[in-house]
Amino acid sequence: MGCPVVKISRYEPAKVPKRTGHFNGQVTIFDDFDEWPEDEAQALGIID
């Protein structure tokens, strides 16, 4: 008895390095990426 069983300390989140540009040069996004085929756009109500 009388032995400490818990230590209370301030929480400090782990420092994670920023990985901006990790896939630089490995991914290609085509110019028509966000264009829908006309029949699918009509079915989804995107165009009339």
C-alpha cells in the first residue's frame, strides 16, 4: 500500500511530419477528369 499506480501528465500529440508532395510525379489527372458522359449526366440530373 502507499505505492503510486498512476502518473498524470499533460497529453502531447505525436509530431507527424508533413508529407506534402508525397505522390508528386506519380499521379496523373486527365483534363476531362470531371466531365460526365452526356447519357450519365442526364440520368443523374446534372444536365437537362
